[in-house]
Amino acid sequence: MIKNKNEELNALVQELKKLAIQKDVKLWKRIAEDLEKPTRNRRAVNVYKLSKYSKENDTVIIPGKVLGTGELSHKLNVAAFNFSEEAKRKISEKGKAISIPDLMKQNPDGKNIKILG
């Protein structure tokens, strides 16, 4: 059983690297590298930026945290390491807020995914 966020993060980074090698997908390697950075250097993206830099039905990944400032103007699938409660609620009203491991299972080839942040 995973005891804390740090152990969860380490396990996720290992899974990302493993999938990157198995499927030869650079996207997963890039996400793993971004998540290995110190917490203060990781990305934090507000909901309004998701709305601004994406299109209807896009799938975006944030190697960091999604924060709740702003509104989402269209349907969007968002995967991130962490969500604030407000961000998760706002995204779920229009689209889907999922974890990075869930996105890896749904789309192991990394097709049509944008990195934001």
C-alpha cells in the first residue's frame, strides 16, 4: 500500500519510464522527467488556462497540479498528478478529470495528448 505522495510519485515515474520504453513513446518519458523535478519547479495550471490553450474534446496532461481559478468553456479530458477540489469539480462538470495512471491505461500509445503548463 502506498503510504504518501512521495512514494506514489516515485511509483508513477517508474511506470511512466517503463511504458515509454515498451511503447517507444517520448511523451511518457517527458512526463516522467517533469514529475522528477522538485515540487516548487513542477507545473501548476489554473482552469482558465486549460480553457484558453485547448480545444473542444482535447485530452491534456499536466505533470503537476491543476488549480481551480477560472472557468472551463468547453468539454475537456484532463489528466494530472494532482487536482485541487475546486478544479476537479469544474472540470468534471464539462469533461473528465483523471489521474495520469488512468490516462496511461486508456491511451498507452500517447496519441492526441497535449502537455500543458
